[in-house]
Amino acid sequence: MAKINRKKLLKEPDEFLTFSERAVNWGRDNAKIIIGIAAALVLAVGAWVGLGAYFDYRQNQAANALANSFENYAKGVEGKADPAQEKAARESLAKVVEQYGATPAGIQARLALGDMLLEQGKYAEAEKVLNDLCEEPDLPAAMLPLAWHGLGLSLEGQKKFSEAASAYQSAMKEAGPALGNSFRLDLARAQEAAGDKQAAIQTYREAVAQPPTPRALDFARGRLVALGVDPAQVAKAN
């Protein structure tokens, strides 16, 4: 299957925050929090010295393994890595997931691995990683909408448009208002591709009413016209 260029899906690559950017930013912003949470958990069972030491050691190993993978991963999703670096990043992330998948660092590695698979057009593999991540009981709340959004992209890449729309709806439900609003055009696009014209029109109308960016507003209006909505009504919608 030909790889989908997700930065061109909305025809406006400069205005839309991609899944990769969200995943990288989340990892950078929350690395210290992840390690802090792990440390707090170890302290909570401090009476169990042996178990606490084991958890501490395992978390440190996971964090170090993730750190060793993250630079090449970030380069890969930002388009700055060569093929060898991309392969190394994917393989090292997969190893972190295999060995430490249940740890906080391992959970973050699962999100990063799913993202790399999306970037490489390996949508079926990405679907498995991200679907499992969405069902992870210890997944941080801030990561859940990203996992659902990534799952939607993996399903859309396989032309499972109705399932993708459902995943995007879950991403919007779990996200805050601003982030959820940024997923709205993904939902509309999947609904349109699934042949659910009325649902797509309604979602595009909502995007016109609450556009995440000016260009998103123009895009949503253009799709409404393409779907047969009176241009005069579209112009008044906002």
C-alpha cells in the first residue's frame, strides 16, 4: 500500500500539528514526570526493600533504554534521520517495548513505536501497537487521546474509514477542548471517506464554528461546498 503523506491530508502542512509532533512533544515535556511517578511508586513500597530495589532498577533500565532511542526517533519523525537511523530507532524502541512495556518509559516507547510505524506506512503493525496501548490500564490520561488519534490514522491508512472515525471520536472524547477540536477535521475526513455524507457535513460545520486555525476554517468551508452545501450558508456558518 502506498504510504499516506499525513502532512498533505488537509492540504495545509504548516498549520496542523501532526501525531508525530504531539508524540515527540509529549515525551519531551513529560520525561521528568514519568521518572518522578516511577520514583514515587518505588517509595510507596519502600517497606518492601527488595521489591522496591527491583522496581527502581527496572525503571532505571527502561528510562535509559528509552533515552538511547529517543534522539534517533525524534530525528526520524522530524525528517532528519537517514534510513539507518530510522531502522535503529524502530528496533531499539521495539526492544524497549518488549522488555519494559508495562513501565512508564515502556508505555511511552509504545507510543513512539506506533508513531514510527505510521511514518513508515506500516499501518497494520501500527494498529496492533496503538490498539494495545489504548487498552493499557496504566496509560497516563494525557497520552490516551494521542493513542486513539494514532490508532485512527493507522485504520485510515488501511482504508478502514468507519473504524477510523470511531477512533477519532474516542480521541476527541478523551482530549481537552483545544486538543479535541484539533482532531475534528480528521473525524470529518474519515466520515467523508466512509461515505457518511451527513455526518461529515455536520462535523465540518462544527469545524467551521470552532476552527483550530484560519486555514482549517478555509478547508472545512471548502469541503462543505464540495459536499453540496450552499456556499451562502457556509459563509454564514461562522
